[in-house]
Amino acid sequence: LDYNVFSGEFNVKDDLLILGKTELSGNKRYRVQAQGRIPLNEQGEYDLKISLPDSSCELLGLWPEYFKKAKGPLAAELTVTGKKCRPVFNGMFSIEHGELYPARILKRISDAEIKLRLTDNKIYIGSCSATIGNGTLDVAGYVDLGASTDGDFDLTINATGKQGIPVVVPGFIERGEIAGEVHVLGQLQDYQLNGNVILTNTHLTYPPKKAVNGLSSTDWLDYAHWDLAITGGENTWYENELVEVNVKGKLTFTGPTDALNISGRVEAVRGTLQYLGNDFRIREAALDFYNNTAYLAGTAEAQAAQDMVILTVSKNKLDDIRPHFTSRNDPQMTEQKVINMLVYGPEVNKLAGEEQNKVLVKEMLRIVDTTLNTRIIKPVVKNLGLDRVIDVVRIRTEVTQHAAEGAAGPVWKGSSISIGKYLGSRFFLGYNTVLEEELNSNKLALKHQVEMDYHLKGSKHLKMRIDEKERFMGIENQIRF
């Protein structure tokens, strides 16, 4: 604790530390005044008064695990009585026009107005409101510090605004905006979690990722008893290492966390699925929960040379689903040949013997490169924050394949980056760049392409592609199977 003024008088008598008028202050950030008795043994009794007049919220920066920084007027008074083994706290705490920067979950908090009353170890929230992003957060209720009980709380948290308040929960919600009302009631290791929540502009993953220490940012939910409805609103995305999908729908969670009952329906609006080393574009998909059992159905498609492979999942229990593959150009093609074409290329079904083995090895290496992209490169893109301003990031590499084949030229040849942004529910704007080897040179050059897709009506899409070799604009039919 940095300070520039310390004054006071104190002495020790009969196992008591007796404070005269004592004051500690530092750089106009705070002023702490204390007077009274502090017991030095477990059965001794407190008679202590502490006040913070004319102080600043900068004092909260002393707890960096909770606050990065803070500013604004702060005042507090605290009296401590009772025995050292069971102290009793009374007092008040207030912040006016505060600007706080929490260390996690919430972003910048502005216009914070907080008035707390502490009565016999129980904190009553007289008022607690603040602006966060474009939304407002209000909290009401009480928290018992548990001097004479196991401690309990009863809090109502209300987030309002057009899109709610921005939050970040590492490993769970990479970014998001949450609106709604939540009521938490009980004790830290046994409490009720009730309410309704709407997610907007949210990117989340589940189950939450574990931190280096093996803990999750959502471990506190292990002790909850749920009665909570969560609605996926505009631009809500579910992501993991293999899936990026824009979802909508509503799920209701009831019961204890270790025996959670889920009901409701979630539908895919758009997205991609990485499967068998290919990017499938999701056309439609739905996940239904009945009697705590999940059922999945959907279709997706992936380009395979001049053909399109259709992946279909008929509605079934999640544990029993079996994807079915068909060719758009040749519906009579056997499923095994469709899979061969998808994984190994369209010519593999015409090859035999050693030539086919070469193709199989080449395509297995391509799958390894896809894994390299998914497991290593893509997380780097997220750490750089690129995914915060765009909706789609795809990276393709052929490093492993080039190295294994001993191919001449740079190993990054053929690598590509694709990014895209959904500007509303119908309009998609994308940009692609590919590293290609220049003619008669061992140097790489970037080749660029801009694409646009506007969903007109039904299956009709207005498409535009511009690159160094092509200028295309037209209407395409996209048929769902």
C-alpha cells in the first residue's frame, strides 16, 4: 500500500492493540482513519472504527485480481465489534460516478452508482447500477458474510439495453452481449440459479475449456440448481475446433448441474463443419432436446472438384447419428465412392494399385495439414483478436504435404487465408488470399479475391467474385436437400 502520510499513536495493553487517532493517506487516492481496540487473542473483543473519507476508487487497484484500475469518488465507514474469533461488522460503502475496469468477465463499467449498508455482517444493496457498453446493469439484494452462519446470498441481476451488456468468460464466452434477469439464491456450494437470458453477438464454446491449473472459469456453476432459459439471439455463434455455426433458438435448463435436464430447440442459421479434412457449409441443422435426450438432423455440402458432396443426417439421437453422403451430379454413385471422391479426389475411383496408394497418402497428408490449421494456427488467430471483428476465419496449409513429398519451392505454397463478415442476415462479404509461386521464380506472391453473396429470396442468391483472372456477377440457385 503506497502512502505519503502516516500519523497516529498506539500501544499494547492487556492483549489489546490500542489505536489513538491514526491516519494513513496516499497521493490523494485515499485517506484511511482508524481508532479503537484490536484484540491480540481469540477471546479478546474488538472496538474499532475505520473510515475512508475523501477517497478514490483508485484504491480498488490494490486488488489486481479483481480490478485493473478504477476512478471516481469512494467513501466507506466500518465498525468492528465482537470477539476476534467471531467479529461483527457494521458500516457503509458508496461509489459515485465510478469508472471501473474489472479484471475479468465485464468490460469497462461507467457511471457506477453503488450504495451498500453493512449490518451485523450482512451487506444490503441499497442501489447498484452502472452502464456497461450500450447496456445497463442493476443489482439488488443482500450477501451474508457468514460470521454466524455458513453465509448466504439473495441477488437479482438485471441487464437491459438494446443488446444487453458485453461480457467475456475465458474458455466459455470469447465475447458476447447478454440481456435478461437472473436470480441467484442460497449458499456458495448450494444455490438456485433462475431466470431468462438472451445472447446477442456472442461467440461461445461448450464444454468450457480448462485453464492451465485444471480449473474452468465456470467451475462455480457446479453447485447450482437450475431453472434458467437461454435464448440465442442475433449473431450468436457456437464454436469449437471443428465447428463454426451461427445458431438461434431457446434451451431451458432445470435441476442440479450434475443431473441437468435440458429441453428446447436450437437451429443453425449458417456455418461450417470440418469433417474428413473438408469444410462443409451447413445448409440447415437442428438440435432438439426431448426428455433430456438430444436429437440432431441436418444437411451440409462440400465442394469436390466439379461435384458437390451432400452430407445428410436424418433425425436421430445424438449418440446414434450416421452421416450419409451423396453426389449432387451423380445421385446413383455409391456412398463409398462419394467418400473416396471427397477425401481423395474425384480421380481416385478410376485408379488402381500403386497410383491409388499415392493419392491416398497425399490426401492423408492434406488431412494432417487441416489438423495443423485447426489445432495450432486458428487459436493464434483468436489470440490476435482477429476473430473479434469478423465472423469467418479459414486457413489452409499444405506444409506437411510439401515437406513429405520433397516438393521444390517454398513449403507455404498454396496456403490460403479466407475471412468474411455477415452484414445482416442476408448479406455476406468475403476476402481470400492465396500464396502462389510466381512464374519462373521460386518466390511467393499473394493472389487476392473478393466475394459477395446476397440471399435474394428462397433458393436464389446474388453472387459476385472479383480476382485477377475473373470478374463474375450473377444469380445462382442453391437447392437444399
